[in-house]
Amino acid sequence: MDSDARLHELAKRRYRNGGFGSQWNYHSTIFIKRQVLSRLLYQDFLYRKILDTPGVICEFGVQWGSTIVQLCNLRGTYEPFNHSRIICGFDTFSGFPDVNVEDGNCLKAGDYASEDGYEAELAEILSLHESFSPLAHMKKFELVHGDVIETLPIWLEENPHTIIAMAIFDMDLYAPTKRALELIMPRLTKGSLLVFDELNAKAFPGETQALSEVLGLNSLRLRRFPHQPFSAYAEYGA
């Protein structure tokens, strides 16, 4: 049994045996691997870069909700009274609706699905996390269910006031990434953060292709975080 499988087995055994008691959430971090901790540090790094930028955060590609949950927790940590910092997650929750030739041959429709009905469970989880911060009576997150090619134009039309402070692209695919980039451009301000999860990734070529066609790779100062091999970000207009 390799290290990952053994750690998973120990985690399952611990929770079958009652977890860690009333302090379960604190002690559950003993099962966080180095790679996951690196991811959390990266999310913290990104969030701190937009603290003085007005606007919402849009995450395109939510799946199980790991990132959007941490974004809500980071908001509660760094700016607990900024109720204008709505965090919006866009996902089909049923995996990729389609795959194009630009996406290579490693992906197929239905990949990265969560499960039926999970959106409601995630909404409850987000509400519970929100309850641990000030202004808990104000809902400051939104989940938008469906193909972003269809849902994002409607959402933008229904929210004409919206400025986007940070857009996180984790859909992995060419077509939705390209369309979302095109649609959000008028809502960005100088200093808005564009975050890409699979740039320069051979297994996910569509994301790089979409960015290249919409903005041009040589028009942005792309930067990376030391712990993330394929993630990159750029400050729009910088």
C-alpha cells in the first residue's frame, strides 16, 4: 500500500472510531498532505493580493467546493465586514458537458463530476462556514448551476453592477474558458486578478489556448507560485 492509500485508510479508520471528539475540525488537519497545504497557502497568497480591489470573486469550476469554501473562510479572516465581496461559483456539478479537439485526447464528457444533488449540500456547507464570521445573516456566496457558456451571460445581465476583483479559471476546457474570458472582460478593473489552474499543462491544453486567443500570452505578465506547477495568475492591466 502506497503512502497516499495508507493515509486515506488511517483517516477512514479514525472517523469510523469516532473522529477526534468535539475538537474534530482542529485535529483533522493531521491528514492534510503537503500538496494540500501548498494549495491552501497559494489560495491565501491570491486572496491577499485583492484586498484593496473592489468587486466579487468568480470561480469557474467548483466541483466539490474545496476552493470556494476556503475563499469564504479567507474573506471571514481578512475582511469579515466586507459584505460586498460576494463569492460566486459556477459549475455543472455533472462534469464536463463536452470536450473539443483543442482539449486534447485525455479528457471526456462527464469527467470531474461531483454527484447528483451535491449543489444543495455544498450550499449548506458554505452557509455553515459563513456562520462563523460576522454578518452571518447576510448571504455572501452564490452557486450558479449549469454550463457557464449558457449561465454566465444571464448572470452578468442580472448583475449589471458587478465588478470582478478575481476570476479563477478551473474548468480545464477550451470552450467554456474562452467564452467566460470574453464575457468578463468589461467587468475587470486594473488590478483585477486572473487566475488559471492549468496553464502550460500538456494534459489540459485548452485553457492555454483559450487565454492565447482572447488576450494573447504576450499581453500579460503571467506569474506563478512556487508550490503550484501549472497554476498561474496575472494582474489585469498591470
